[in-house]
Amino acid sequence: MKVSIISTGSELLKGTTVNTNLAFLGQALTAAGLTPGRGAIVPDSGRSMTEALADLVPVSDIIITTGGLGPTSDDITRQVVCEFFGLKLKEDPELRKKLEAHWQCLKRGHAPEALFSQAQVPENAVVLENRNGTAPGLWLNTQKDGCPKIIILLPGPPSELEPMFMEEALPKLEAIAADRTFTERFMVAGAAELMIQKQVEAVIGDLPVELAYCASAEGVRVFLTGTDRLLLKAKAAELKTAFGNAVLANDSLSLAEEVSFQLRSRHFTLSTAESCTGGMIAAAITDLAGSSDIFKGSVVAYSNEVKEKILGVPAEILKTHGAVSEECVAAMVDNICAGFDTDTGIAVSGIAGPGGGTPEKPAGLVFIGVRVKESMEVKKFNFRGSRETVRGRAVAAAFRMLRDLLFRQ
Amino acid sequence: MKVSIISTGSELLKGTTVNTNLAFLGQALTAAGLTPGRGAIVPDSGRSMTEALADLVPVSDIIITTGGLGPTSDDITRQVVCEFFGLKLKEDPELRKKLEAHWQCLKRGHAPEALFSQAQVPENAVVLENRNGTAPGLWLNTQKDGCPKIIILLPGPPSELEPMFMEEALPKLEAIAADRTFTERFMVAGAAELMIQKQVEAVIGDLPVELAYCASAEGVRVFLTGTDRLLLKAKAAELKTAFGNAVLANDSLSLAEEVSFQLRSRHFTLSTAESCTGGMIAAAITDLAGSSDIFKGSVVAYSNEVKEKILGVPAEILKTHGAVSEECVAAMVDNICAGFDTDTGIAVSGIAGPGGGTPEKPAGLVFIGVRVKESMEVKKFNFRGSRETVRGRAVAAAFRMLRDLLFRQ
């Protein structure tokens, strides 16, 4: 079964919205052995959408569209798909009632007729209930040029799409899917992509396994894909053993997950003192459900005043060495561990840029300190790139330093 | 000039990487009047990439590809594009020298031959220098079926792609672009999409302006697109006046930008005390360059111990009302403003879920407190959705509450 995804929305091509729906659907479909083969991004234009359908329908068994199901005039997915497949739209009286009832709750007067475009349903379609919004999803069993096609129309807002897909669409897909492919993946922290490829290829050789690599600030993700699930599992296990400590444990695919896992397995707690990363480390850790058992909290000390008054960095250090210095992060990490009473700590101070740099302390200069019980380590980094890149690299480096120090205990 | 973007990388379809490159290119191209018309996502497979080229080359004047230029075996963009257009690849001796020199710096022994695949350049191509990595970009002036086509190959890592595109590719594109379209956009905070559409349509009527809307937890973004830049500017100004205070000022397209702007124009400072949002509000504010003049810092109080010891929430409140209560966030916001000596403050405490809820305090229950000088306000919310959705909605609601209180001063 070949799956393609068509993401609709002018905002995706204008770049004001990042297409997180594709990543969400890709993950969920891959886990079910139905990795999408192609994706298309189209603006809210009937012509472009029809072009994308003409391109992808012939090479796909299942097409999933996202967006364009709402009540405004740029929401045209329903109509365009029906025209493409020659299906008629009919109003569903149940849906109309629901929309009417929802509108009344908002107490905004008489419901505009445009609202009820969301009650239009193609003939023989199955309605996918939307528990988090008004536009229902649709599941169509139809055909094109004599070949059966499944078309799934999902709403654009992630908070509506995600539960609808997981609860209504995925179980139906899993029930009908044949010839699935599976993927094993693991992440190697901070190593060169080419070195990793060499080791992976030596183990896989001529086996029917497709290889892919994805390098980021955090490390390299390795993907093994194929139809033989047992073979994939065996080879992934062999490779993980070969890479040893460099592989993130517990199938983690991010350093935040990995650090949380390593802390939890040691019953250690963490606190952070962040300046230029401004709460990103705390936000990454607390993004994971259940983080309260390892994470106590953070002080985001963006001003020197807060570094001195709240974190207790001596005024002498700030005066002599400045806030972006080895001495300052050392005091920050010591004091956050003491103040928050945690086993481990991370402190970051640097110049994220683009402004704020000097010849001695240029944008990109970041000091990172980590502490595990009685051991403490401070390193100096000179990151290149935009503000976002510098902040992202600082977060990755901080997690890697803490991980290394945990392993050295 | 019609622009299409082909994003290559199996990780994009497997969902382990979010396609931020498309958003970046979309924004930069839109600002230059060259909004992309179509996007395609393909895995690292020659067949899929060729299919996407066959689909998009006929409807595009300019094709931009991202990814697949590195040294590993799944990096095949260069070869596939050359085969598609019938171009020969030749090694560039200058590039080979640079790659060799870079490898020697890494002190990893003899350079593997695979490294030098990055020195292969199609005939007549212009090399786009990569100052942040090894794989150079490529600019091809070629043709298909007699029509001239420009093909731009960019590397996948955002830290390499972004500066290369802005410094090397965009100036060349701007020099040759004809028939540009322009976009005016603004954001209306927290209003119903349909209400906004009605008002916008009344102003635009039959004018040659294309309309689009994008709703999110923060509000609704309105896009006016067309070729008449002056008309767009005039109509956008008229609409902004009509929406009044609901429109974010200073062309802000996010509540973090808006709140920063409103604070800066009043010379006010901000501090935050975050529990369930875990540093996200601080991270969003400090994501903006120059935020140090309005933002002093944050206490991420994830444990009750930190709420009591560091934020000074009375033990009595935590015992009687719990950490997720009106009383607790009121104490949090008062104490963060006093402790960090700021004019304004935000405090958030809630249950992000999926675990941790009880019948009285279910997952999604969030209390938010904001303070501006002597005024303080606390509200209770029951957000629906995943952990990520609840946290995102809490951040948006907190920014909106602070904004509203600032306007009421």
C-alpha cells in the first residue's frame, strides 16, 4: 500500500507555518509500517490542488490530505477532491445540527451560512468525528482509472488532526494495510556521519535493508528499513552493541529523552541555570511526560541582576570576568544545584547574537557548566550560525556534556 | 517566475525531522515576491526524486531542492538531477582541495573517497559556497523540452542552507525575477476565523487581491496577496484600523513578538514563574534578538519544593489549595515580580497531562496569573488536547492575558 500526503495551505509555502502535520503523520504511519512515499505541499488554490492529485493519485493507493476543511472561502479541499474523483457533495443533517449547536454555545448571534459548508459530505463517505473542533474529517473509498483509492481528508489544526488520525483513521488503515515496511532507528550522539556509515555498511553488507542517515546538532540518526522485521531488529541490535555508549539508550531519538532516561535510571534529579538558552533546556526536558521525577526546575537568569541576586553569582565575578565566563557558569551550576538541592545541574551563559558581541567575546561564544554530585566541568564553545542555531547547538552541547559526565561517574 | 521546492530526505516522510527548511525558504521567497507555488517531499530514492522532478519541472521556472548533497550513499540529489536534465558531472579540483584540507583539520586519518563525491559539479554549474559545512550548493541554468529552467541545489542542514540561500542564491534570484507577487499579512489575536473573514471581504470586495486565513492557538493570520503592492498596503492599513487593538502591532506575527513590543514601548520589564509550561514562555521571549531590555528572567518551578523555597509560595497554600490553584499562581506572580524587580509578570501552574490528573483537577486544567504594576489577574482554563497542545495553549493564553492587562492600564 503506497501512501502519499498532500498538505494544503498557502501559509505552508509562505513559511509562516511549519508543516508539523507531515512529521506527525510520518511518525504515526511509519510506526504502523506504512511510511509515506511522497508528500506534496499546495497553496489554497483549486488548480494547484488538482495538479498535486493528478501527480500523486496514480502512484498511491492511499492519499491523506491535511487542511482546507474549515468554513472560510479558502477552505476548498472537500470540493476539489470531489471534482477530481467525480463525487457529489450532500449536506449531512446530523452534522448541520452539531454545527448549529456549537455555534449557539459561542453566543455570537445567527449562524452564518458559510459555517455549514462543513456539513457537506461526499456520497458514500465515512465521517471522522472531530472532538476538538468543528470541521469533521472524511474517509472516501473511491477509484480512479479503474484502480481503488482510499482518500482521507483531515483538518489542518494539529490539535484536531492528531487525535482524529490516531483514534478514527489509523485503526481503519491498520486493518486494511498489506505489504508493510518496517523501520528500526537509533541515534548516535556527536559522531561524524561518514564514520557511522562505514560501520553500518560493514554490518549490513548485501542484506535487503535500506539505509538512511540524518545528521543534526545532536548527533546522527540511523534508519534501517525493510520488510523483514526480525532481520531489522537483529541487525539494529548488533549495530547498537558495536557503537556502545555512543548510542542513545532506551530507543531515545533526542538528547533530552536520553538525559532524562539516564538520570531516571540513577535516581538523580536535575536543575538548570540558563542565560542565553533562555529556558530552552528546561522546556525540552519538561516536554517529556513524567519529567517531574527527575526535573526540579530552572532559573532563567537573563539579566546580571538575576544572576547576582537570585543565583548568587558573586558581584566580583560579574565585574572582573563578566557574565559570559568560565567563572560565572561555574558559580551558576554550583549555586543552582545547592539552591534547588539536585544531584546534577546544567548552566549556560553566552552570546546568542546577532548583536551583543565584542572582539574578545564574539556572538556565538558560549560557556557551559555541568555538575554531577561532586564532579563539575566547564567548557568553552564558539558556535557559528544564526541566533537560533547558536541556541540549538548550546542546548545539544549541554545535554552531551551532562551525559558524558554521568557515564564517567 | 514559478518557484517549486523539492525537499529530499526519508527522515521528513518518517516524521523524525520537521521540514523547517520549507518554512524558511517560503518566508524568504515570499518577502522577495517569489512565493513558492508547489512543494514536494521525497525520500532518498532516485525513482521518487525523478517522479517529483517530472511532476514539477513542467509547471515551474525555478526548482529549489534541499538535502542529499552530503557524502553518504543516500545523498543522491546531484546525480538524479543531472540524469534528469542530461548533464554530465565533473570533479572540481578546487573543491577537492578544500574538502581534503577540511578533513585534515579533523585529524581522522586518510580521507575516504566518498568524501569527494561533494566535489562533483555538473557542467556549466555555478558553485554556491558553503561557509558552515562541506557540501557546496549548486546553481544550474539548464532547459527541459526547450524551456529554460533554473535549478538550485541546497544542502539539508538548516545551519548550512540558510546563510547559503540568503547570501549566494537569493541575490541572484532577485536580479532575474519578473512578475513578482507580494503579500501583506497581519495577525488578529484570539477571534473567530469566520468573523474576521466577513470583515476582510467587506473591505476587499472585487479588488484583485487573493485572501487567505490561518488560525492557530494565538489567533488568526490574514494574508492579502497580489501584484499591486500599493493597493495591498492601503487595504492592509484599512483593515488593521478596522480591527483596532485586536491586531498585533508592529507587524508582529506571534504573541511573543507582540508582548515584547508592547512592553518595550512602555519601558516595562517582565519576569515569569512557570510550572507546567516549563520554560516555554521564557524560551519564546528570548528567541527574539535583543530581548534582554525587557526580560529579566524566569523561575521554572517544576517541583513544589522549588515553588516554596525559591518562589516563596506559602506552604499553607500548597497544602490547602495545591500547586494547581488560583492562590498558588497569585503568589507565584506576586513573588516573581517582587523577587526579580520587574514591572510585569506571568505565572502558570497546571496539569499538562497525559498523566497527573484527578477527577477534581483533570489534565488540561491550568491557572494563569499576570501582573502589570499594581494590577493582578488570575484565570482558570480547561484546555483539551495532547500534552503539547495544552502547553502551547497555555503559553498563548498567558501572552494574551498580559497583553489585555497592558491595554487596560
